[in-house]
Amino acid sequence: MIPGKRRAAVMSFSLAIIGALLLQTVSSQNEPSIASSDHTSLPVEGDSYLLQCNLTSAHSVHQESYWMKNGEEIAETRSPNRNTEYFLKKPRGDAAGVYMCVYTFETAPPANATIEVKSAPDIIGHKRSENKNEGQVAVLYCKSTGYPYPIWNWRKFDNGFPREIDNSSGRFTISSRDNYTELHIANLDINLDPGEYHCNATNMLGTRDEKIVLRVRSNLAPLWPLLGVLAEIIILIVIIVVYEKRKKPDDLQDDDDHAGPVKTNSTNNHKDKNLRQRNTN
Amino acid sequence: MTKLRPKAESQGEGPDGGYGWVLVGALFVSTSLVFGLMRSLGIFFVEFVQYFDESAQAISWISSTGLAAQQFFSPLGAALCNAYDTRWVVMTGGCLAALGLILASQATCLVHLYLTMGVISGLGWGLVFTPMVATVMANFTRRRTLALGLAFSSIGLSSFAFNPLFQLLVELYTWRGALLILGGLSLNIVPCGALIGPQRRSKAPAKVVSESGVSCASFLQRASSYLELPLLFERPYITYTLAISLLNVGYFVPYFHLVAHSRQVGFSEYQAAFVMSAAGATDILGRIASGWFSDLGHFRLIHLLSVWTTLAGVFIMLLPVSSLSGSYAALMVISLLYGFCSGALTSLVFAVVPMIVGVERMMGALGLLQLIESGAGLLGAPLSGLLKDITGDYTASFMVCGGFVVLGTLTMVTLPHYFSRKDPPPPKSLSPEDPDKGLHAELEQMHSSPSDMNDLTGEVTNNRLPEDTYS
């Protein structure tokens, strides 16, 4: 290579690098910097935790700041201060998540800082027992709090021993998303499906288990009480009829004069004379 | 069992006691299966709303239809009993009621429920209730009110028992299975009807003796006599019916709105529910106590009825006042008193009817009374709901309802012979020999005492309204 050309190439190369470095410094000088609290996990020492964000440097005038949790703005957190705080008082499982303090600028895009509040999962929503008819679809669900979002696992307990759910029949469907999971069982089988199901939520901080009891009703179940009631009624009627027939010859009472000629459209005129009289008037 | 004296006295006095108490038991069971069941249908409504995915209002029309059908078909039931044997009418009614519920268990859409649980079962209930009440009343004279009070206490008791029972049935068997079992339970009305012996007919058909053939005119005349339509032209009966209808507009509205009102004033859910239960308990007490007391004979039934209705009206009006001060005790006391008075007047309402129209026409009179007062019942709860929506709280609606009740009492005062010490003699029974003079003879005999109220049917009207706060 011609020595002059090499020098030119090196010069332009270093110029490019210096330019990029300069650009980066300039732009990083333009980027606002935010000092934020550390990530933490629940439970916290003391009874509360303070999330803080301080806008230490910014090139454009800042408008206001607000907090977001899990991608949604928290109400009534907007303030014009550079130093903004969000107070977690006695944080429980549902306080866990990804918090963001957002600063908006008049002439620049908003800047934010992320603070993660982690906790072990806690299952907050589940039905203790589910009763369904055979052939129907049962939906067992579990809801949890905690961050990061757990991995869900469903198991069936037979005689106290956990077993993975056997989906050879293809009737089981598990759908899990973030803090929520569902187990669908189609075409309930009265022999195989009833029992104890456990949903299990696991994340890096811990694991949690909850129990749901599934009962499957037979479609024919109500017929037994119905037959019982029908039998009772038939017995009662038989007793009443027999009792009346027995009393029939004993209760030969005189008709009062009204009864006789009055009955025209009833054919049991004569029978009535023999049956026990009840006052009707 | 004591021997019955079947001699029909012209005053239509029935024997007291003996087999009559068996009939009271039968009435107890059938009333609980009619009205107690109707009141506890609220358990199913939650299931229906979920299953059919309809609004609560659409679902509440089921029990409204059922109640309306029961009241509408009451005159039909009465007429059929006049024409045929009461026991078969009641047994048929029981079968229809059971059929309606059993068919309802197979319903696939809401209209099915309207038709089965509403119309068919309602028809069955209509064929059961009025005939059984009339039969029991015919079997008692001096103990009539006590018998009625004991039998009607079944409504309160059974709705206490049925609510948890239905809840259990629905949980164990789903609502379809539960309705199926309820249909079977409703069949228990059939043996109750079988307990009614064959009847002697001492009325109406006499008019038809001279008619031959089945011409339209003769059929209409017979039908009108079975339905006791001529009663509609008698002043005492009309006055009494009007009084009862006015009463019906308002007297049970507190059952609807008491819980909501208590919550609004600031009491907790449990406190409000407890007020309702307490009122229900005193309701039962009131029925029995008033029945017993009325039969002691110290006062005329119509006077006692006026006293209870006035008190009930006053207590209804006092309900919002008592809670103004925020005192739970005051609200509880007034509710207890209201419950007692409303139960007390229930026993008397029906018992007064034979005083007005005579025992022979009691059956038809009761049927017509139920029909007419059902219209008033339809008015009551929506009106009070409307008042609440307009004014924002329940004070106005309670006041208006209490006003209606007092107005009903004032109407009762206008009955002939109201201020006389003793009951006027009941109208003489129509003699079979002069069917054509029947109408005029009836008009001449208008001395009867005040008519009874359809509190029972009124009470159940509660269920047909969208606000199902009444347990």
C-alpha cells in the first residue's frame, strides 16, 4: 500500500472512532439519568418499602413524573417533582411486580427506570371444590400473586400420592398465562376423574401448592330420591283408599235432604249416601 | 275421631274438630308445598341466571307467572269444585303442579320455564289452594280462624325449612335434578287431596235441574253460578274485595324492601337479614295467636281484622321513621310488630268471607277474591320500587304502602252492619226449588260480615318481583 494512503486510512478511521465516541458522549449527556432504588424481594424488613426515583440530570425541561406497575399507570402518582417516591405500605403478595417511574419531557421522549419487587408466589384464587355432572366440562383454575410470574404445574393426587395428569384420552387441557392457570377436563368420566387436583406455582423465590376437589355427579342420581318420594306417596294413597273402603259400611248416615235431589250431573249419587259425609255447604 | 254430624244446617255451620283437624294437617302440607315452595324458588334463580345467561328480571318473571297463574285459576278451581268433587280437583291440581316442575327440569330455554314452572304448576296450585282452604273452613265454625292460622303458619315454617333444603338439593343434584325431586315432593298434595272425602253438593247444580241439553246458554249460566259471578254484584262482597285489594297493594311490600332499606340506612348485611328472619318468625306467631284469639269469640272477626290491618299499616309507616334515628333496636322492634300484625291479619282474611257470603258460596267467593286481589298485588311492589327510584330512599314507598293498608281498613268500615255488636246472620242458602229467583234472593241476603283478604296470595306475590330480597 502507498504509505500516504495508509496514513489517510488510519486518520479517517480514528476520526470515525473519535466521532462515534464524541457522539456517544454527547448523546449520553443528552440522555437523562435517573437514580432509582434497588430491586427488592418481599417480605421486606420493617413494615414498608420506599421506591424512589431521582432525575439527576436531564437536558430538556421535565414536565412531570408518574409511576407504573406491570405496564399500567398507578393513579394519583403524577407530580412535577424531579424526586418522586412510591410508598409500599405493608406490602403483601399482590404488591409484587415490575414498577417503573416515568419522567415526561416537553421536547424529548419520556425516560423511565425499572424497579422489580419480587416475591414468592402465593395462590390467592381457587375454588375449593367443583361439582359437575358426568359428560360436562370442568374448569379448575388458580390465581397467584408474586413476581416473576410463576411456572404452573397441575397434578392429581391419588391416595395421597401425586401423579402427573394422564392425558392419553386427550380430554385434559392446561392453559397458563402469567398469574393465572386453568385446567379444562372435557367429557367428565365418573370413574376416572373425581379426586384431588393440585395446582403448583413455582418461581425463583419459592413454590406454592393448592388443592381443588373435583366431584362428578351421576346423571341418574336424582332418580333415587324421586323414586323414594313416589313410593311414599303411593303408600299414603293406598292407605287412605283402604281406610275409606273399610269405613264405608260403618258410616251409613242419613243423607240430609239437600244432598239427594241436588246431585244431577254427578253419577255417584247413591255412592255418596254411603260414604262418610263431610260437611261441605 | 269424633263422629261427624253430617246434617246440613241451613246456616252452613260445620262441625268443629275431629276429622277437621286431619284436614287442617292436609292444608298445612299442601300450603307449604304451594306457597312455601314458591317463596323458596329464589334458590333456583341464581342457577337459572347462570345457566340461561339471562337477566335477573327475566328470571323473576318465572315466579311472577307462577303466582299469577295460581291466582288467576283460583276461580276455575272453585268452579270445578262446585261442579265436581273437590277431592279430584285437588288431586288433579297436585298432579299438574308436579308435572310442571318435572317438565321444568328438562327445560332448555327460558320460555320452557315460563310455561312449565309458571303456567302449568300455577294452574295446579290454583286448583289446590282455594278448594283446600274452602274445605277446611267448611269443616269448622267456632275454631275456623284457629284452624286457618295453624295451617297458614306452614308458609313461614316451610320457607325456613325449604331454603336450606333446596340449596342442598341444587348442590347435590344440580337444578335439574332438584326440580325433578321437587316435582315428586309436590305430588304429596295428592294424598292431601285424597283425605278430603267425597262431597255433598247442596248448591248450584240445583239451578241446572230444569235445564236439559248442553246448550251454550245453559253452560254459561252454570259456569257463572259455579264461579259465583253474581257475587260481583253484591255490595258487601265488592266492598270487602276492594278493601282486601287495597291491603294487598301495600301490606307485604316491607318484605320486599326491608332488607334493602336496612342496608341503605347503614346496617350490615347480616343485621338486615336478621331483621327479616325475625319478622318472619313473628309472622308465624301472629297467625297462630290471632287464630286462637279470634276464636275466643270476644270480638267480631271483622273488628279484629280492622285492628290488625290498622296496626300493620301504622307499623309500615313507622318503619322508615324508626330507622331515622339509626337505632337498630327501634327498627327491630317495629319489624317484629309489623311481622306479628301481618301474620295476624292473614288468618282472619279468609275466615271473614263466609260471614259475608255464607258458607255455601265460600268456595267461589274465595276464588274470585284471589283473582281480583292479585291485580292489586301486581301493583304494589313496582309502585314502591318506582317511588324509591324517584325519591332515592324507601321512606316514601313505605308511607304510601302503609297508606294503602289504612285505606283498606277504612273501606272495610263501610261494610254494612260494621258497627253492630254481633255478626249479622249469614245469607240464607239458596233453596233448590227456585233456581230463577236465585239471583234476587242473593241480593236480598246481603248481610254478611266483611270479606277476607288474600294475604296469603299477597304474601307470595313478593316472589314475583325482581327484587328477591324476601327470603
